[in-house]
Amino acid sequence: VMVPDLLLCLSFGYAAALGPTCLSAQFRRPGDYIIGGLFPFGTDTVNLTARSEPTSVACQRLFVDGLIWALGMKFAIDQINNSTSLLPGVKLGYDMYNTCFEPLVALQPSLLFLTRNGTTGIGVLCNYTDYQPRVTAVIGPHKSDLCMVTAKLFSFFLIPQVSYGASSEQLSNTELYPSFYRTVPSDKNLVEAVVLLLNRFGWNWIATVGSDDEYGRGAQGLFLSVAGNHSICIAFEGLIPTDLADPKAQTQLEDTIKLINNTKVNTIVLFAFSQPAQALLEQSIRMGLSEKVWIGTEAWILSDTTASIPNIQSIGTVLGFIMKAGTVPGFQKYVADLFTSVQQDKFCQESREFNHLMNSDAVDTLCKECDHISLRQISSVLRRSQMQPVYIAVYSVAHALHRALGCTHHTCPKASIRSWQLLHFMNTLPFTVNGQSFEFDQTHGTNTGYKLIFWSWKNGTLTYQPVGNYEDSLYIDKSQIRFHTADQKEPTSECFRHCKPGQFKQIKGFHLCCYDCTDCPENTFWSAKDSTTCTPCLQHQWSPGRSTQCYDRSEKYLFWDEPLTIALLTLMSITVSLICLTAALFLKNLETPLVQASGGKLNLFALFTLTLLCLSSCLYIGKPSNTLCMAQQMVYALCLSGCFSTFLVKSLEITLVTEFPRCAPTLLHWVTRRRAWLLVALCLLTECSFCVCYLHLGPDSLQPDYKSLPTEVLLVCTTRSWLAFALMHGYNGCVAFLCFLCTFMVQTSGKKYNIARGITFAILIYLIIWIFFIAIFATLKTVLKPVTQISTILATTLGILGTYYMPKCYIILLKPDLNTVDYFQNSIKEEPEENSQ
């Protein structure tokens, strides 16, 4: 509708461009109530990093959008001043300054706004209730990082500040920023729109890049948190520098493009202002990044500098959300008329006089570059610039002032109003602008919604084609979007893979949508109900790697038909046979001197217990039970105790004869003949008492072992009470050690047989075997413990048989001439050797 008016006014604009103007003098006007304005008239601050003194900072290049926003504020205030219903009889003034997109630059005019009215000083008071600053309210600034700084200043004084572009969600904190308002949606609304767009096209494997500033970091952080709840996987997230003059900036851009290329994503979400976005897109073109879908925001998608990048069409498809802002009737004509007026000397003289009345020479941030720009140069920006947020911001302050002053439609008293008194009226009531109703929500923002636009290229000309909108829900007209693919249909950007049975989804990246297929480890299985993890098997089950089910463990113990068992049984049979042959030989020669000197019938009892000990090896073969576990230790201890008791009787006899010859006639009958059997019985009864203690304190019991073997459950006997174990087996050790002490020093002449030496070696063999058994048993794998115990039993039996009984069998069979009374009678008595002749 306004295009014909604009074309008509452009003709005047061409003439106005012939000489310098006084446009820079149009941003200050006196009035009854002054409204401050912070606008980015320029960009590219000069040597900001090299600044060593607190001098003023200047900008190099004009930012046309900022100029148009400032003209929008001037237009709104002029409209209000000419209105007969909003603030009749009251004139609003304005004082606008340049921010250069730099917080450092924005601070100086912000401090000026806080000065006491009519001065350049800020009063330091305990109570600012009656303090009257220079301005009643502030419009701007545009960027979030600037607002984060200025809003804290203005919130301390509770001066209303209405931004027309700051969208950071942090500014929604009304506790930190109680006087901050904005006429644009927050990044939270924008992020929700972007996530809905990605879901609508099924793009769940994407990269996200933000500018390294408050807007980029804040929007990207919000996006990451929301995207994770919608199964969108972030393959790459990065920040791009805002200070492009930094020597490291180029390297950061190159690294960002390389990392994006490595992810093989087809969709990139870019939260950045125009300059960082332009640098990233230029770098992607130089490095030959393949065509992607770029999802942008108003911060860069409407920028002329971005759209004019050489070969920009090669980046792919560009979609983006811009605020759903309506046009402001009469603004374009107003700008055209203003550009005509600033060429007139009389108009410029009046403007300079108004500037002089403002008495604000302390801060010189006027837009000097504005005096050398023509309407023709800003016409393209003027047509697409989103000026309505500025326009609404001014009207929100005017409506609050209307209510605070108690104005009617015909008159308005010029009362003294403090800035903080406006906040109540800005928080409560809606206001109407050009027939459209607006109000600030609980976070002091307005959610006007978004339009989804598409970069449409035709014959090298770019048009911003609306293809959808977002308020509470997202609407997209897909037929209007022509993607960069060969068939112009939407590309895929997914990371879903179909894992094979037995594989689980190992998440990579940040969210659940992207994963590697990893085999389930052993003893776990894959369940379709939870494909992101493997379910552990139950304790009595097992599974191989990459399994879909668990299997019951087979029982493992020492089976009768195993080769090792057969070998042990064969050795046991040989040992039992040797014992039986020895017993038969001793029985046959029972009355001979050798057998009588060795203990007589006690030998037969000892051989009988050794036979039982050897046969007890069978208790360790086959499936164990609690009863068998208990019997194993008791049978071993009792059988060994029976054998050692006979050795003890003989050892005591030897000790009496050799060490106590005078007492021997009196005491010897206690360890010989029938009374020797009483001593053997006493030893066995003592061992039985320890066995009872063993049963009471805790006998060995069956314990399934699920850890030693991968696919089987090992059934083993475990010791419940080591004290009971030590008492029962320690007694035999003590008896054996006593026998060793009684016999190892006994000597005889060469003409007599040394009965003591056989006992010494038998006990020594037993002790050595037990030392090795304890060391091996403590470190050996559980599966071999029954084998170790059987081997110990057989080794002990063979050791006693070989050291004590075999030499005697040798004499009986091969040296019968030595089996005489003279050789064995009193063989343990020491006799003096004959003197050699």
C-alpha cells in the first residue's frame, strides 16, 4: 500500500542527496517529559582493544537499520505530540544516542540519562523516591548484551526501559531487571518455533552455531535444552567470534566449517547477528562446504550485507523466523518528507536551536554520518525494516504516562511524575496502537509471534517469501519452499540407524536421536523394550556377546568321568593297594621283632586310618552337598588323627628311653601294650571334641560360584568358620609337631635300627605338604580346589607310607636277616661304639 507513496517520495530524496543535511540534529527535542533513546547508528568501533584512557569511543560505519529505528521513535513521538487524545496538552521530548553495538559506548549516554534533571551529575542518595532523573523512560538498546548492562543501571532507579530487539531469556528475570520491558518475543519463543520446524521436516541430526555474544550463547543454550526434549541430536555446537579483527577469528571460522563438514549434517541452525553470520557464510563458500539447509533468525536473515555475499546462492536453502510485525502507516512518507526538510536552512536552524535547549553537550554521540546519506541509499532497508517494535515501545511509555497523569481524551495535567510511578501502569493495563491491542506479560515481554520466510532467488534477485507463521502452533506451506535438492524436496538430516538383534543404541552427541550400534557384552542380553541398554542376565544365567536371551548355567564340579578325576582315582587305587599290601605284610609278620618294635598292632590301626584317609578322596568327586562339605573336613581330620596318635605313642616311648632313662622303667608301661591304646583313644576323643566345635561354630557348606566360570556355576565347598577349621586341623598339626620334637634328635649306633628316623621323616613330609597346600589353596582358582585337596590327601598318604612303612617292608622282604631281636630290641637305646683295634 505504501510503495507508491515511497516511490513518489524517492524523487525528492534524490535531490536531497546532492549536499550535506542536518539529519544528525533530528535526534534531540525538548519537552515536558524526556524519553531517552539508545540506537546503533554505527558499527565497527575504532581501536577499542587499544584503549588505555577513558576517552570516548567512535564508530566508523553507518548502520542504516539503527538510523531507521531512531527515526521510528521520532515518528512515534511526533505522532503522540500531534494527538489530541493520548497526551493532549503535553509534549514529549526525546534524546537519542549512538550505542555502536558496544556496551562500553552505551554506558555513557545511560549515565547521562540517570543524571539529575538539568545537571550532569548523579546524586548519591539513600532514598531515590523523589529523585528526578533527566529522562522519564528509555527506549532501547537493541542487543541483549547491551541490555544486560544498561538494565541493571536503570532497574536500580526503577526507570522504565523498553527494548525493541533484546530477546535474551535472561532478561525475563523480573527480580534482576524489574524495570526492563521489551516489545519483541524472547528467545524461548524463537527456540520453540525452530524446534517445531525441525520436527516438521524430520531433521534430527543437526549442527548449531551461535555468535559469541549474549544473544548467540543464550539462544543456543536454550535451543540445546529444548531440542533434547524433542529427540533432536546436536552433532556439533560451536561459537563464532564477533570480533572479526582478532587474528584468531579466521582460524576459528575455518575450524567451525571443518567440524560441520565432518558431522555430515544437512541442517545448520545459526543464531548470530549479521556480521558474524556473514563471516561464517563467506568462509563456508570459500571452503566449498556442500549445500545445506540454513535456519536463521531475524538477527541476520534480513541483512542486506549477508544477502549480498558473492555466490551466496551456493550455500543451499535458507529458512528463518522473523517477528510478525505489522507495518506502521505513514512512516515511509514521514521519512521521505524528513529527508526533504533536512535540506532546508530554516528547518536545520530550528533543529540546532532545539538541540541547544537540550543542554546535553556532555555526551557527543550524534550520528554525524547521517548528514551524508540520502533517502535512495536507505530505501531498500526502509522497505523491509522491522520498525514496529520501536513504535510500540514508545507508545507503551506514552500510555503509561497517560494513566499516571490521569489524562482524559481532552486534557492532560502537567504533574510531576517520577519514573518509577510508570511501572505500575505498564504492568497492569493493555494499550492499543493503530487499533491493535498489546500488553506486557509476567516477564515484561510481548509475544507477537513469528513469520517463517524463505530466501527465494529468481534471476539473481532475492525475495523474502513468507511460507508459514508461528504463534501457539506452527503452520508451514511446504509447496512454497523450493529446496536445493535435485527434486526440490526437503533433504534428510537424520542419524537413526537400525541396530541388529543383540546390539544396543550407544548414544553419541548430546541427545537420544543419534547413536552407535554396539554389541551387548557377555552376560547381558538385548531387549526390544529398552533398546538403549543391555539387560543383565540373572545370577544363575549367562549369555554370549550380542545375545538376545540368557541361558541357564550348567553346574560345574569334579565329575567322575573327567580325565583328571580318572587319573586321581587311579593314583588313589594304587595308594590303597600299597597300604593293603603293607598291612598284609605287617599282619603276616606281626610277631617279628621289626613289627613289634614299630608298634605292633598299632601299625595295623595306622594303616587302616590311612586307607580311610585315602578313600576319603571320593568325597571330593561328584556333585557336592552341605553334608558332603561337612564330612570332607571331619573325615580328613579324624583319619589323620588316628595315624598320628600311633606315632605319638611311639614318639613318647622313644623320648622316655632316650631322654629320661631313669624314669623309663616307671613310666614306660603307660605308652606300651594295652595302655597305648588308651592314649590313641584319648587322642581321637580330643579330635572328636574339636569336630563337635567345628559343627557348632560353622561347618563347611555348599556355595555356588557364579564368577569363576563364564557359562557354568561352580559348586564348591566354602569355609564358614576359619576358627573351627583352625582348631580341627591345628590339633593334628600340634600332635605332628610334638612327634617331630620327640624324634628328630634321636641317634642310634650303626648296629641298631633307628625307629625314630621314620617318624621324623613322615612328619616332615606332612608339614612340607601342608605348607605348600596352604599357599596353593589360598591363590588357586576355585575350579581346581577339589583337585588340590585330593592331591594333598594322596601326597600325605604316600609320604607317610614311603618314609615310615616302605623301609620296614624292604627289610622284611629283602633283608630278613636283619629282622632279629638283637637288631631291633632296645634299638632306641644309645650304646657306646666299640673301640677300633
